[in-house]
Amino acid sequence: MTDNDTIASLAATVDDFLRSAYDADTRRRILSSADERSSLVPSLAQLGTFAVALEEEHGGLGLPRAALAPIFVRYGRHLLAGPLLESSLLPGVVYEHISDEGCKLLDDVVENGSVLAFLDPGVTRHWAGQLGSVSCADGRLQGRFDAVRFGAEATVLLVVADREGSPELQLIEPTTPGVTIEPVGSADPALNFSRVTLDGVEGIPVGDAATAPGLVAQIRRWSRVLVACELSGIATRCAELAVEYAKQREQFGRVIGSFQAIKHILADMHTDAVSLHNFCEAVAGELDELPGIEAESSAMALKAYAAQVAVSVCESAIQVHGGIGFTAEADVHWYYKRALALRAWYGDATELEEQVGALVLDQPPARTVKRV
């Protein structure tokens, strides 16, 4: 079986599992309850979804990170709650750069579904001053960050700290002296947020001064791609829900899907959703083969496009549904709330367009060839 066959089979398995274990009633219950948003994580660990991008020598499946893309599309389609990005991506990136003690903590995440939280001020630049930061001096972490996904449920945290202008990575256990975690409100129906305060905390180093910046860059690139894939799944499912509703809802003696104005909306939704899906496949498939600057700009461009398209498709789906779109009878409002929350995570369109422009302008001019 080729890698592509394995990836397709794994994505289909995840889809089948979610159809069975995460039906509409279960989804609405979990999205409505902060206490249940991590409830399916142990089952996903048993399926092996958190071992996908982990090397075989470390007990993983040894697949490329691109294998996570179709899985995250499924997560978006089913509007799955939980610390999916952290558990799926982070162990595979950092595992070989940590001590045996750190490996045991990550093994528990991959094998049993223990919650791994990620404290990364790089999730935004526009709001960085409001959310806080962490610094490292003499091996100890100091600072506060107000937007840590599933921090209160975590058994281990991975922290990005600033050390004299360069990023440093450390693993810490929430029970370590000097760690304070407080739940905060969340507008995202699929996530719980926490405020994490670190006061002279000593953690487990991940990599060193030479390798940490590269690891952080990889994490942020792939986070943008996988969030974009999740947004792609949201857009595709909302387009499907709108078509289903337009075939059923009658007005003036006709189903509304027969009206030209509705047809135009549905056609635009489908076009946008398909273009985003194709963009996700293209970027995920080549990201690890691209040079650094091209990889950065590709991931940013994809996430910027996904942020715009998913929200637009969700808004069109609500328009097709009319007033029912915001009631318990329809799921489109859940998808809309999730898309709005993910839009800003690792940069919205405005922020990422600025960053792509800065990357391009910072490059030396292309060499010109004289024509004779």
C-alpha cells in the first residue's frame, strides 16, 4: 500500500468514526458544554490519528505531515471539538529534540489522548500586545499569555518563550511550581481557553538555540495549513447544507433552490469551497519541499484565503437558510461561529497579507538577464 492509499484509508476511517460517534445530537451537546469538548480525544488517540506524523522509530505511523491535511478537512466537516491541532502536529515536530522525560509526556498524548496545550504568542501579531508573552532567562520562564487552548485540561504544555530576541521551546507540566492556569471565556464553540501565568518556572528544553527557531517556524507554518484545511471542511459542509435546505424549503409554491438568485448564491459557494479545497491540497502536498521563504509565504497565503472564503461561505449558507440559520434546528450557525474563531488564529487575511508583503520586500531583487 502506498502512502497515498494509507492516507486516504486513514482519512476515511476518521470520517466513518465521526459519522458514528459524533452525530448531530452528540455534536450539539458537546459544542454546548465546555466540560465535554475534549471527550472524543482518547478515542481519536486509539485510532492513531495523533501518531500520523510521528516517526515509526518513535511509535508513530511515519507518514508525511501532508497526511494530516485530509484528516483536518474531516474535522472541519464534522465540526469536531478538542485540542486537535496541538495533539496531531506538535509531537511529530518536537519528539526527537527532547529528553526521555519529555518523550514520556508526549507518549501519553499520542497513545492515550492526554491534552497537550501550546502557549505561542505567534498566533497573532496584531493582538500580541493584548494577549501577553513569555520570556526566558537563566533557563526559567516568566510571563503570562491569555489565549492558551485547553490550558486548564492540559497534562503538559509546550511554551514558546523569547530569549534575547530568539524563540525558545520548553515543555512544562501544569503541576510545576510557579504555574498558574485560569479558565477564561471562549466565543469558539469547539475550544476552551485559559490564561497561563509562569513565575520562574523551569521546564524541559526542546532543542537548543540553534534548532528552536526552525522548530517554531515549522509549527507555525503547519498550524496555518491545518487550520486552513479545517476551514475548508467547514466551507464544504456549509455549501452542502445550503444545497440540502434549498431543495426542501418551499416559498410561493416552489422550492427555493429553483429561484435564480438562490442558484447564483449556491454556485458561488460551491466554487469558493472547491477552490479552497484545491488550494489546501496543493500547499500541504509541497510545503515541506519548498525553501523557507516560499514555504512561509505559501502557508500564509493559504491561511489568508481560507479565512476569507470560509466566513463568506458560512454567511451565504445562513442567508440561504434565512432566520432558521440561527436556531437550534440548523447547524450552520455553529459552523459560522467556528469559522469566525479560526479566522484570526495564526493570522487573519489582513495580518497575513502584511506579513507576505514584508517577506517579499525583504528579499533581494531577482537577477535580471540581459537580452542581446
